[in-house]
Amino acid sequence: MFKSKSKPQRIDTLIGAGTRIIGDVQFAGGFHLDGHIKGNIDAKAESGATLSVSDSGVVEGAVAVPNVILNGTVIGDILAHERVELGATAKVTGNVYYHLIEMEMGAEINGKLVHEPRKAESGKTSSAKASPPVQAVADGAS
């Protein structure tokens, strides 16, 4: 239907379709999953890392990664610090926390979609923009 607009991804780690991992995974760079992971997947928020899960890929655990490209299944929450792309065959049982999201028709989410502004933006935005309007409303009401 529509193609990913993100730049071609680099794959540093590949887990094949016949592989099953039980335990948490921490990575940097590009990580592609065709197999099954029962555990949490994590990459540092500022790393720019990308997790790509194919149609046959399954994650049973929480995912906290800057960029997620999902065509398979995640049973657990997803925290995409930067961007999440949900393909037509994506299935999520859990909440999806995202800064930017792209979703194709057919993707399933059994949980909440929660927009999370970037940390740098949220600190500046909440103090710089939220306080003055509250003050202005209070002054205008007097």
C-alpha cells in the first residue's frame, strides 16, 4: 500500500526465523528479528537504534527502542522514543508510547496509543508555554 519513508536501515544484528531467545536483549545500531524473543528489548533513547520485526517475528516482553518497524507481533508495551511504524500485519497486545507514528491499514493494537513528546521538548514546552497562559488567564479573570 504505502512504503516506509524512512532511510534504508542498517542491520547489525539478525535473529533468524528458527531462533528462540529467552532473556532480555540490549543492542545498538540495527536489529532485525525474524525469530522469537521472550524477554525485553532495549536500546538507549539517544542511540538512534532501530528494531525491525518481520511478519514471522514475535516479542513477548516490553520494547524500549528509539525506532520500531513492526510487521510481526509484540506482546507487551512498546516505547518508541522517536518513531514507530506499524505495518499491515503488525499486532500489538499492550500500550504503544510514541513520538511519531505511521500505521498501515490492518495493523492491530490491543492497548492504548499514547503520544510522548521528546524529553528535551517536554521540559522546555511545559515550563515555557504552559505557565504564561495560566498566569494570563488568572490576570484576565481578576
